[in-house]
Amino acid sequence: MDKSFFIDTTVCTACRGCQVACKQWKNLPAEKTVNRGTNENPADLSFNTYKVVRMREEVIDGKLKWLFFPEQCRHCVEPPCVGMADNPAAIFKDEATGAVIYTAKTKGLNAKEIIESCPYNIPRKGKDGTLAKCDMCLDRVQNGLPPACVKTCPTGAMNFGERKEMLALANERLGEVKKVCPGAMLLNADDVRVIYLVAYKPELYSKYAVASNSAFGITRQMALARMFRPIRNIPLRLV
Amino acid sequence: MGVAGGGVNALRGESNVQGSTDHALLFHILPGYLKMPSSPIQTLAEYNKLFTPLSKNPLSGNWWQNYPKYSVSLLKSYFGENATKDNEFGYSLLPKTEAGQSYTWLDLFDEMYKGSIKGFLAWGMNPACSGSNAGKVRKSLAKLDWLVNVNIFDNETGSFWKGPGMNPSKIKTAVFMLPAAVSVEKEGSITNSGRWMQWRYQGPKPLGNSKPDGDIIMELGNMLREAYKKGGGKFPDAVLKLKWDYMTDGKFDAHKVAKEINGYFLEDATVNNQQFKKGDLVPSFAFLQADGKTSSGNWIYSGSYTGKGNMAARRGQKDAPNNIGLYPEFSWAWPVNRRIIYNRAAVDLKGQPYDEKRWVVKFDGEVKDGKYATSKWVGDVPDGGWYPLQNPDGTERSDGKLAFIMTKEGYAQIFGPGLADGPFPEHYEPLECPVEKNFMSAQLVNPTAPVFDTDADKFASCDPRFPYVGTTYRVSEHWQTGLMTRPQAWLLELQPQVFVEMSEELANFRNIKNGERVKVTSARGSLECTAVVTKRFKPMKIGDSIVHQVGMPYNYGWRWPASGKEESANLLTPSTGDPNTRIPETKAFMVNISKIKRG
């Protein structure tokens, strides 16, 4: 039941069906946007936007490439935000799927702390302090349906299934893509449940394509924050 | 060519382009690609003679030799019992075009602009945004006495009179809005590019007072007939003698129309050694007759709704023996459920596939003494079930036919006769262009391109006021003029504003910043756009000059978003186009781009 996404950016066309499907399934309101000189919109993730397709124009080896990167929560295998919150009523990992779930109780957390604990800069704070992000469409998954973004993807860029199968698919595609783009790689595949395949350097796609911390796991802020906490709150895995 | 997956695969801009073309949406044909009669052709005999090709080559299938069977069956379908041998099956009731006159979109709006067209039914269209030279289109609408706007939402066409630059108190056009049901609220069929006619049942019921198109047409027809019955109208027979019985319990009945399209036996008859009763549905167009004993609203769809039922509604999942994804029991393909036309072009003279692994059809008849003795094709429905042209021993047969049965000669054509220009493709500059001479030949622009001469048809080639090449396209987030997508908040979030894309070089040169609002102007109009400075556009070197190009999506209009500032890029585009189809030249025209001074 251990689930994962495989996102093959090499076949993504930035149609953004995934962005709309996400909002539709979650019934999230549209944001008032303007064209900022790019097709990318909204400008960033928000309390009402769990997914944004990044678009970058890069000249690589003298050739123009238009790089697309559907950015979303990675559902980390060992989620720092779960550890940081240390409150399973607010943030927990669904054992069956591995989905990282934020509840209405996130309202009582220190939002800044939680957001800074995320190596991918994903969670966003609402007006009342509640935190929100992608929940892997857990309601759909528990009923045997793929997440909305995967269901709608017309090109095969968005994939979802058993973690083992997704890792196998990711490695198979990596092998194929490497024949054409030797620098292709999977991003933090061992640490996350949303495995991206990129053809070029990940930092070209998005500022947070790969984990922002040199070592995956505890961040400086997190470590500092922990120092001022009662000892009993330290999660088991950090002991 | 000659293998499964080879050949031409037309990409359509809309789900039912194929179906609407088959059923003669365009002015130049009648349903099933029969010719539109023109005024000099006053009798059915002349009409049939003119369009029935004769071939003296016994190997040519020359399928159009059956033309009169299809034209007479169509007339029987149109006019029913009012179509008799004595009145040439109602041929005189058909409208006729003026010889040589084109009635395309560009021509219609030109006439409207000049004031000769007084009424206009805009049916599921938004010409105020989709029409090339949209400013001319909008002014044309203001010259009408009446406009009927059939659509699912109000749009820039129906509300043209209160649009930018319009003075409602000076506009006399009476506008009627008829709210239409959306596709999923209607029963009927669409035909995809593979010619698969697919039946669709009704999902949700239409909302409010909206109605399916079929009901709107039927009710409008009924009211017109009532009005003509009362007298006073010109040529009432063309309307009153129509067979007009496609309602059941006061509602449009899609099955009645589908059956009419398939065709009926109108009398007891024996055709091809089979007996039929009056009222039987014809099994295929091979049974249609030129003597008025059969009807068919569209001969190529004959076989789609037969005694076996509604073939388009079939959902069988079994593939054909060649396993190439034909799925012959899923929906129904015209003609005669053939999935790949001209499929005998994929076999050699002995009827054997050029590619054994990816075969479409093959001849599988019995062989005796090196000769085919019985006839049997397997795979797809063969495009003509005759014997192959040669026996297995290489001897010629006289009972075979060439593969291209819809051409008179039986052969494929590198270029077709009857086009306005050609025979070979030639490079011409667009009517509005950045260069003074064509670098490929002495002729600058296409001499057969349509040119209109009203004061709204301005052109500016090599004009320093309009130094850049403009082009238009679409974004995937908006559909056509955006009528169904601009009011959709999630889609507007993705593409909120009309933009103009340009190279970094041009932006630098004109001191334009990425994301700033600029004005784009052509000889015909202007609009405000957000500048998108991109590496995807590059200056081009043409001759000795550097030519810059800018591009805009045409999916916007002033009705929505609420700012009213996001306009159609077709305000810039020219009213000229391809000499044959008159598809407008919206891909290349000349513009200028300037910063907007505010405050």
C-alpha cells in the first residue's frame, strides 16, 4: 500500500490540466492573477493553490529548452514537517499510503517553523493561520482512484501507484532518457514519494527542485527550534 | 504509405469538424460532398450530367458514376412526397448559388458590411472575436436589421451593440438571443477525424429555457412554415414543400433525423437481388436508386442506422483480425464501416499487403491453377471488393479495379484539378508583408488571393508605420474565442490576459519590459496586450534586413474578464485568405508595437 508519484518532466507539455484538476477536486477558489510576462500562473503555491507548473526557458548546449516542472508536496518518506509539528492531530503521515496530511489543527502550530522545516518550500499559511498543501488526494486513493492530477494528465507525465512500481518505472524511464540526455536524473528518489525525472540540472527547473538542505533531514532552524522544546516532544526517530 | 498507421491524419480544431463538413456546413457542397447547384444549372438532368464523371478505363472503379442515385435520394429526403419524377424531385426548390460566386465567411461579412445582407443567424459562433478583421465584422453587425444569436452564453457578437466604440442609440439591429443547450445535454452524434460516427446519449437535462439545437431548428422551421402558409413570402414552396417531420411529442427526435440520413425504401423494391418493403431502412448506399424509390439525407452515412439498429451507438471492443486497432464493432465509420479508406492501395497487384506485419486488408480467395477462383478479402472492409488486378501467377485479370475509386482515373493525384492556383505549391508573400520583393520568384503575392475593397480593408505592406510581422494563435487554456473558458475562473487564473510575445532583441530595441502593457496596432485596429519577452521568438534575417515577429493568442474578447480590456487579436488581422478555402490569413500580417503612456 506504500504509494508514490512518478513525474516524468520530459513528457510534460505544461498544459496545466493537473493544476486545474487539483483545484476542481479540492474545490479551491481561483486566484486573481495577472500575466506577469510568462505563461506561469499563479505566481506561487498558496493556501488555495497546491500545485504550480514551473516554466523556464534555458539555453543548454546552444539549444533553447523550455523546461516544465509540476511542483507539489513531495510527501517525504521521513517528513521533516511531521517531526517539526510533533502533533499528529495537526500533521501526520498516513501509514497505509505514506501521504503527509495537514488537518485544521495546523492552525495552532507555528506556521513559520513548519514552512521553514520543508526542504521544498511547500506548505502555505491561510489567513487564520491554518496550513495547507497537497494531500495526495487521500480520499480518492482510499477509494481506489488515482490523484486528480494523475487522472487528468494526457501525456503520461503524472504517474501514481505502488512505490516499488513507481521506482521501477522511474528507473526504466531514466535509462531511456539518459540515452538522449546523459545528465538526466531522478530527484531525491530515496527520500520522497514524488519522484521527478529531469533531463537537465534540477536547479534550472525550479529553485526548490531538489532538497534545499545539504543533508536531508534536520534543518538548522529545526534544530534551533527543538532546543527550546520540552524533551518529551522529540520524535522517536531523532533520539 | 501502404502500412497501418501510414497516410494522412487530419488534426481537427473541434470534435465534430468532420461531421459538420460531411453534412455540408460549408456553402460549396450539399451533404455527402455532392455539388452545390449554381444558377446556370437549371435542371436536374443537367446537374447530374455535369457532376457524373465518365471513365473509359474499365479498370477504374469511378465510384462517382453513381452520382444521380445519391443526388435523387437526397432530394427525396429533403422534399419527401413532394419530390416526384415530374418535378425533377424538387430540384427547382433547391437554392442555387450565383456561378463563380464565393459565399465564405469573408465574403458574407463583406456583403454585410456593404449592406446587402439584412439578417444573420450566428449559430454557435462568435464572429465579433473569431472573424479575421474583427473590427470590420463588428461594424457589419451594426448594419443588419436583425441578428439571431444562438449560443450557450451571451458573447461579443450578441452584445456587439454595447461593445467598445459602439453607440447603442445609433444601432438599429434587433438582436435575439436563443439560449442553447451544451453538448452533453443533447442526444446525437459526432464524427471524428477517423470518420467514426459516435452516438452520444443525453446526460443532464438542458438548464432553464435553453434548448438543443435540433429543437431550435425545428421550432424555427415550424414558425417559418406557419408564416409562409399565411402568405406574403417569396417562393414559399422551398420551405412549405420540405419534409419536416423530425419531432416526437413536440420534441426534436435525433433518431428520426439519423434514420433519414441513413435513408429509406420509399416503395417496395428488389435491389441487388434483395427484396425490401416500403419504409425499410436501406442497408447501405449500394442500394440507393436514382428513380425516387429511395431516400438518403447523406449517402456516405447510408448504413449507419439500419434494420440492425443504430450502428453508431455500438460499443463492441473486439478488434479486426489484423489487430491494428480498427475496432470495427465500436461506433460506425463512413463509408460502410470502412476504417481506412483507399485500403487496397496498401496491397500489391495480387492483393497481398506490402507490409506483412502491419497489414490493413489482404485477399484470401481460393487459388486454382495459379488463378484466383473465389473472392474473399480479410481485415478492414476493402475499398471496393473486386478481385485483385493480378492472379498469383502474375497474369492480369479484367475484373479487378484500381485502388483510388473516388477519382475518375482510378489513381492517386499529386495535385488535384479544379483549384484556384497551382498545380504545384508556390511561395508567395502574405498580402501584408515586410519585404518589397519575393526572394523566390518575380510574383510578390498570390494573384488569386481574395481582396476586398471596403474602407475597412486596409493593407500596409513595407510601411514604416507597421514594421513588425504579427501572427496569432491559441493557448491551450482557452477554447476558440474563449466563450466557454474565459468565464471559468480556474482557466482565467492560468491565462488571465491577452499577451504579445516578442524576442529579447525587439524588447530591448523598443525599451519594453517583460510584463508591461503595450499597444499593438495594425492598419485595421489595435489592442492592449501584456508583453511577454521570450527566447522563443528570434529576429529573422530576410534578404539583407532583420525582421522581427510578434505573436498573440486570439482567445479573448471584451465581454469577459470584467475589466473589458482583454480584446481579440483579430482586431488586427486582415480580411484576406487562401484562394481556395478562404481560410483567413491570420498567421502573417504587419503591426507596430508601442509603450502605453499612462497618467
